[in-house]
Amino acid sequence: GSIDVRAQYARRQVDRSSSPMLAFNNLSSGGYAQISYRPILSSLQFIRNLESVLRYDWIDLPSSIMFSDEQRWAIGLNYYLTNRTILKFAYRLDDKKRALDSDTLFFQAAMGF
């Protein structure tokens, strides 16, 4: 089969504001790592079109703002209708530091041009 590994890290630093209400350390960072497997050598076309995906992502935000740091795990199954059209099914486990978790079941369809 085919194994695909992807990752990205991003960091953003914004200068401090002169306003007392906005005078906090404005440094944010986040990223993701993802691995997927597609059994492209299977003798069955239906199986060759399936892809299993495991993904971890996070975001770290300044502690003074109202939004929360967050970590998420997602496990999913994709089905390729064509090389440019895909159906995605995934379940995401959410872990927020200062807010309620919002675990989510996703169903998506995507088409590339």
C-alpha cells in the first residue's frame, strides 16, 4: 500500500499593543502531524479507493485572550470516487484547556479542480 506522512508547524509573533487592555504577550503557535494508509495494491477496486487517516493537531494561544489552547486527535476513513473527488468520514476528539471540549463527527465531500 501507500503511506503518506504530513506535518506542519507555524508560529506567529505580533508586537505588543500600547493599549492597556491589549498589552499581553501575543505569541501563538500550532501545527499538525498526519499519517494515512491506502491499500493501492489490493485486488478489489473498492478497497484500493479507501484510505485510513490519523491526525493530531494543536494550537497554543496567549494566556490573556478569551480563546483556549487546544489539542485534537482525529481518526478517519476517506473514499476516493475519482482522483479528484473524495468522501471523508472522521471522528475528532477535542481537548481544550479553558473551554468545553467539542468532540465532533465529520462527513465531508471535496472536489479538486
